[in-house]
Amino acid sequence: MPDLNDVRSFLSQETGLATVSTTQADGRVLSSIVNCGVFDHPLTGETSVALVARGAAARVGHVRRGSEVTIAVRRGWSWVGVTGPASLIGPDDIPTGMTDDDVRILLRDIYSAAGGVHDDWDEYDRAMAEDGRIAIFVSPDRILGNIPTA
């Protein structure tokens, strides 16, 4: 059975490139390409799959409504998928005990965990604030995949 180490390995191969899917209110699935990484949730400590999304992205509204999230990662003919409930941390979703500055650093850390690098963190912070960027944490309730054994 695949686990989060497999997910981490797959994500590290292409700067975290993966497909994220959520369920719309009418039951249709919405999928898009994102960069994500394996990252410990700052409140629960649970190792999760995390990504940074625009605050206005449809997937954020789906998560607010209770949609589970699936992250699928494919490398060649091998793949691994993580499905579970998701939580949000961002400018409109700052948990008790966290500050705006904690969220700013969290967004940087998730970006880095997804393989991102940046030459100007101040510019990154400005762009994240302008877009209302938000962290999405997917709890790994189910991990499936087709990973060849050695």
C-alpha cells in the first residue's frame, strides 16, 4: 500500500505538480493542476498534503462547503492519490493562536515544500496577500496508487 513517503517522493520529482479535485455543489468534479507538498498541519501536527490557492479559487469554496479533496500525482505509468477532508488557513481563516505573520510564513513554507524557490520573498508575500492566498491541508484518509515494487 502506498503511503505519504510515496506521495512525497512523487511530488519531489516535478516540483510538486499534481491534479487536485473537489466536488462542486451540483456533484460534478472540478480538477485543476497545482503544486503541492507533504507538510505537517500547524495546528494538529498531522502530516498532510498541502497547497496554496488563490482565495477566490472555486476549490476554496468547495472546501468551505465540506468537499473532500483528492490529490493525484502521476509520474510515467505510476501514480498515487490522496483523498480526505481538507482545512483552510489564510487571511479569512486565521485560527486562534496564529497571527497574520504566522500565515505569511506558512504560505512560504508550503511553497518551499512543493519545490518552489523565490528570489524575493517580500515580492512573494505581496503577491500572496494581493491574491488572498490560502493554505489548503488535505488529511490523508485514503492513499491509493500504482507503484511498481523493486
